[in-house]
Amino acid sequence: MAETLTYKILKSHLLEGDLVPGSPVTIKIDQTLTQDSTGTMVYLQLEAMDVERTAAEASVAYIDHNTLQTGFENADDHAFIRSVAGRHGIKFSKPGGGICHQLHLENYGIPGKTLLGSDSHTPTGGGLGMIAIGAGGLDVAVAIAQGKYSLTAPKVLGVKLTGKLRAWVSAKDVILHILRELTVKGGVGKVVEYYGPGVATLSATDRATITNMGAELGATTSIFPSDENTKAYLQSQGRGGDHTPLAADEGAAYDETLIVDLSNIAPLAAKPHSPDNVEEVSSIGRIKIDQSAIGSCTNSSYTDLMKAAAILKGRSVHPDVSLVISPGSAAILSKLAANGALADLINAGARVIENACGPCIGMGQSPKSGAVSLRTFNRNFKGRSGTSDALVYLVSPETAAVSAITGVLTDGLADVDGLNIKLPAIPPETFRQNPNFLIEPPEGPRSEIAMGPNIKPFPRNTALPGTVKGELVLIAGDNITTDDIMPSDSRLLPYRSNIPYLSGYCFEKIDPGFAARAAAARDGDAGGGIIAGGENYGQGSSREHAALVPLYLGIKLVLAKSFARIHRANLINSGILPLAFADPGGIDILKQGETLSMEDAAKQLDNECIILKTVAGLEIKLANDFSDSEKAMLRAGGKINMIRSELEK
Ligand code: MIC
Ligand code: SF4
């Protein structure tokens, strides 16, 4: 049977299970990546697992999120991660080296391999023909320890690309177009696989922009074939030998298909406050902007920044606009410095900042109150920029650069400003791995762990009790993000290894009274709390803090109309039950403050559906969609408990 590329790679990595969409499977993981804001938990968990060396072919610990170092906390985390990584044969990428996903493409991505990363944008590797999946920290710790990962076998959504993009329209507009078509939950349970004649018109880094932001579709991952453009990219990184051509079989049957004619796409923007709130730049109109930011793991490649530099060369950033550039890697910045593009950017009035996530995760460069900020990033959730009333629009590097000159949101295609900018072809370059940022693990005996005072143990759950009971402490709406559950910005990121401290800020942006209410329910008669939400609960990042902090606050159950993939797994890993309403109207009969109980909890896990009762005896029916291994984890009170008891046996 003609196979999709997704299933070819999954098949060659299958360890357990039947490769049928919807079934639980376990696959071999060839590579792992972590970043620092999820990494401290990964390495604390790894230490709890008694592991010698990484089981993967390549494991890399990147430092790119918390690099402001406004106090000792971030630097202590970096030292901790470096010390644990070194003990287990894991490479270490120093702060300043660049953004994990960009660096992984440059230095380690290999077509046909599997990659598991503790960051939701790990699918960037799909641009090179990898099955690259984002997961919670504990799942990545297990992949480092055991070289495997369990997931639900996905459906494959084939996106057929035809035509060719016009000048001023780029890969970012392609994924924004797809987000408008499919929405932020359109990819749940699916791998998005690209094929068709339009593929050859996109470079490997264009493809990586598209697969990166497939995370915003809620997809398990996204993937492109590996072809001559993939080879050219690997050769430019001095790794031509890592190339293998890969594609779906002719006539492969996709579970669903979408046809995208690249020639018809215009410059697009995702308006506040969701990546799928997409409209043509020309129809949004020439709104005045205050900030334009180019960078992030979505759009910080050499080509992206060279295009921005070409647009800005010999011109000036508008006096009312702050233009900020965060390059994807030291190799890219060094090239821009050598060929003069950096000077073009600086002379135009750009603020060039460190090669790191930076403003994408609110680590600096927060715009002024009520500002309009154009960003080439992937998420524009309310408040993520660090300014709660800022209006963030997600755009391409071309749109961000030209708008920085005009001071208003500008459609470069229309050129109503008469700037007459010709976008040049970017000549191919060669790069070299920078050993001054990438540190190989030391040989010899294991070094001591560097444990700073801000690094606190992570909370552990207890085995599933006879009756799971709690007070309903929050009823939330649809599309609750992990940024809503556990906000992250320059104020809170230094505390990623301190769950007790973070717990005071849980749900802060949408309900400032939540943390105190949950703690009171935990310490009071109810003995715990319950959260209810709408569709796509927990969309966004992979941060398991959005499960560990609720665990610390005594949350026992999360009820929702549907869950985002990574967050659902993180809840189960923490021993918190994510239960989907059997009837979507189920949420309407709930009242905040009432106590709900799941009697005979262990037994109910074997029933077709799960019943919760209110004190008045009203019954709420929830789906029991747990796999056998998920049930075992929930009974044990989380994945770590299960692993520990297996180790003890
Ligand atoms: C993000 O873009 O939201 C992050 C910060 O990279 C997260 C990881 C984290 O919260 O540390 C992600 O995407 O997984
Ligand atoms: Fe970093 Fe932003 Fe990419 Fe997350 S989305 S990895 S914060 S650059």
C-alpha cells in the first residue's frame, strides 16, 4: 500500500502497538532536545531515574529562554543543567549560542530521524523531514533514559502545495493561511504532511517556519519531504552526508487533505489575541504601529534576517517605532556581521539583541501600554509580550521590516508608499558549527550536581485514592492556554525550578483569586480542587509547570470539552485526571464552589465512562479515553511513581 512519509518513519521506529490512527503506540526516539525553562524539571526528573548515559543517538541541552540573568536564579539553572547534562553524555549549548530549534536544524537535524523535545515548537525539525515532536519534560526525561516515547498514532492530514509564492509573501504567510483554514485546534490528533509541486519552491528554512507553527494548529507534528533543497541546506551547514531523500509513496492516501495554492496567498497577519485570528494585511488597514520585532524560532533564519536587512538597507526605522531583532543563532549573527547586513540593520535604527527567545516569551522588550506590536513570532496570546494591554499581530519578516519603515502595518506587495524596494535573491552561504557555544559532554567520572538555592524539588502525587474529591475552583472558557494556566515572563521565568513560588501566580491573568482559592480547597474539607474548561484546554506550550503547579495547589481533576495533546499528557504524567465531558453541555450544569466526587475511582477507570457526583446527587458523565498505560500511571499517582516502582521491582 502506498504510504505517507509520516507512517514510513513511524513504522521504522515502532517499538510497541499497532500503527492505526487513534491507537497507543511506542516509538524509538533517536534524538532529544531540552531548553532551560523546561529543562530544569527534565534534569531533576532524570536524576530521580537512576540513569547512566542518554539512550538517544544525540541529546542536547540548550540554554535560550532565560538569558536575562537579572538575579542569580537563571545562571544557577544554567549551571545545574550543564552539570546534569554532562553526567549523562548530553551536549550543552551555552547561552548566546542561539534558539534551540534553529540550532538543532543547523547542527543535528537529520531526515528520517525522530526527535523529542521539551518544547512545543520541536516540530521545526519537520522542515528537514524528521518526525520531531514536542512533549512535557518528564516524557523527554524518559526518552533520554529509555530512548522511547508513547503517543496516540496520528491521522495524517496531507497538505498539497501548488504554485509559487509571490515576492513579499513568505513561509509565515503560508502557515497563517493554514491556521485561518484549520484553527488552533484543527491539527489535534494529526500530523500535517506537506506534498505536491509547491514543496520544491520552498527552502528548508521556509519549511521549518511552516512546521514550527504547526504547533499552533495543535498538531502532533508537521513534516516535509527531504529533497534537493534539504540537501542544499545540510551542505550549507557542512553536513551534506546527513542527507537522505525521503517522500511519501506516489498516491499515498491521506486521512484528510487540504490544497493550498501558494500563488494566491497574500501577506497575512494574525490579529490579537490568537494565532488563528488571521486576515489579509491589506484588509486590516494601515494601523499605526509602535514596535516591530523580528526573530524567534519561527522566523530568525539567515534568509529571514537577510531579507529584513535588504529592506532596511539605506532606509530609516520610523521615529515612532522600536525595531528589535533577535537572530536565531551565533552562526547567523556572525554571518550578518561578516557580510555587512548587521551594519545595514543597525544603521537603519534596529536594536539588535541576543540570539535567544527574548521578547517572544516576554524576556525583555515589552512594548508600551496599549501598543501595537508586529512580531514574526508564533504566539500572540494576551499578555505574553509582558504588556497586558498590548495588541500583538503575528506577521512575516518582510511585513515586519517594511512596516518598521513606514510606521504603519504595510502590505509590501501594494507598495502604496512608493518605496520601490526590490527583494534580492539571498546568495547561498556556508556556515560552520561553533564549538565555542556547543560543549561536548566531559569524559571520565561523573561531576557533582550544581544545585542553586532557587532549585526546589518537584511535587509528587500519591496513588489514586478510593474516592477522588474536590471543590470546583474554576470554570473557564474555550482555548485556555498554558500561558493562562502558568504565565511566563521575565518576572516568573527565573522561578521555573521553584514550583512553590510559581504557584502564587497560577491563572493570575484570568482569575487573580485562583491560587488562594485552590490552596484553601486543598487545605480545607474538600481536600483538593477541580478545574473545568471548554474546548482545547491547555493549548500552547509544552510546559509541565501548567500541570505541576496545579498539582502543588491540590488540583485532582480537570474537566474540559476537549484537551490539547501535550497538556493532557502532562496532567496524566502528574497523576491529575483530564476528563472530557461526554456531553459538551455537561459544563453548563456545574457551579463554582460545589464539591464533586468520583467514587470508586480505580474501578471507574475500567468503565466505559466516568461519573462524577455533586453533593446533591446530580451525575456528570465523562468520557473514559485513557489507554492502559495511562490508566496505570493515574493509578500510581503519576509517571515518576510508576517508573520508581518499576525500578524498585
Ligand atoms: C513557548 O513558546 O511558549 C515556550 C516558552 O517555548 C514553551 C516552553 C516553556 O514554557 O518553557 C513551549 O512552547 O513549549
Ligand atoms: Fe523560544 Fe518563542 Fe520559540 Fe518558544 S516560541 S522556543 S519562547 S522563540
